[in-house]
Amino acid sequence: MYPLPIDRAGPGARIAYRGSIGVVLLLWLLPLLAILLTSVRSLDDLSAGNYWGWPSRIDLLENYRAVFTDTPILRFMLNSLIITVPSVIGVLILSTFAGYVLSRHRFPGHMLVFAIFVGGNFVPHQILMIPVRDLMVQLGLYDTFAALIVFHIAFQTGFATLFMRNFIARLPHELFEAARAEGASPAQILAHVVVPLLRPALAALAILTFTFVWNDYFWALVLAQSDAVKPVTFGLATLRGQYVSVWNLISAATVVVAIPPVVMFFLMQRHFIAGLTMGAVKG
């Protein structure tokens, strides 16, 4: 049967497979390694054009200390947290409600509603730029945290609803029948039966949504203008000078900015993998 498991292939195929994995992994990690090296380079190295060679001097403490003392990175990271955390909570709540209704309750037009949620994922961001900006201006939300929070919740809920609807639909039907036989209302079923079983899905969705919102740059550029509202992705762009860019500090700031999503993933890794693989096999 195709594809043949690699452990049943010949010695040459196994060696080529392992070698190709190493090559692909190296190519994938090469930009990250370059950023890590640049983040500890001295300014003299960069001025001399030493971008890819081994640094002549390791300025680890100096560069990372300068990120926090010479740049407003903490202010931008706080802005990102103010935007990201409410967005993730809002997406989880709305997608859980919508996924539960669309998966367990049949009403006229429920498939049309589900299709609208799914179809929204295929709308290009760029064509929404002007209408969304004009809407936020009319509502008086432009250049506020609320504008970014509301948009991220609205935009991410489509994918999240698709994810949660499919997850809830795979739960055993007997659980819902037993709860109804005990006289539980739909709200009680959701709170006491569905939500406790959704922890893997909620963890996976929280990590994905957190990463999407935290790394967003496009909508920060469209909906934010002042430094008091700009998230950290936009803040990184402001570290570049008009004529000279201190790339070692920019690289060090990039590493610092990448830490929160990575930490969140490792803290919830077990639930994340369980949430993505739930329902992947029968039984």
C-alpha cells in the first residue's frame, strides 16, 4: 500500500529520508539562526559587513539590555497583550456558542449560517482594508485598542467556529441524550457536558488565535496610528531608522517578541496536540 512506511523501506531509502529531513530542517531554521546570531553581534561587526560569519565579539547582555533600556519594546508588548488577550477570550466564547448551536441544533438556514462562517475565511484581507477603516472612524474607534480587539474577534471567529463545530460534532451523541433524559437544558448541557470535554480544542484554538493576533502587522498598520495603541509588530518596524538601522538591536527585539507565543505553546503543548489530533482516527 502506498505510501510505504519508512521502516519497511530499504537501507538506502531510510538514509536518504533521514538526510533529507536534516537538510529541510536546516533550511527552515537558517533565518532563525541568522537572527539569533545577529542579536548578539557587536555594532562593529555589522559596520564591517559581517552578517553571516561568526561574531568577533558576543554582545549578548549588552544588546538585550539595550532592547529594554533604549527602545519602548515593553510598551509595545503591553499593547499587544491588551489587544491579544481579550481577542482570544472573545473568540473562544463566541466560537464555542456558535459551534455548539451549529453542530447540535437544526434550524432553518443553519447550513447557510455555517457557510457564511466558513466563507468569511476566504475573503482577502486587502479588500476589507478601506471599509473596515471607514467603519471604525464612523464608530469613533479608530486608533484605539477597541478597534483592533473588535476586528480580530470578528475576523478570527469564522475559522474558530469551523474548528469548534467540527470538534463538538464528533462528541458521542449518547452524552447529549443522557443529559436531556436527566432534564438538562441546552445551556446546562453546554456548561456541564460540552465545555469540560472541549479543553483540548480550546487550548489548541487559544494558541492558534494568540499567535495570529500577536503576529498581526497588517491591521495594526490600518487601524492604529499612535504609539500608545500600536502592538509590538508595528513597534518593531518603528525601530528601523530612516537612514541607519541598528540590526543587532532589532534582531534582539525580535527574539524577545517571539518569546510569549513560544512559551504559551510549550505550556499548553499536550492539550494543543490532543486538540489537533482529536477525531483523526476512528474508535
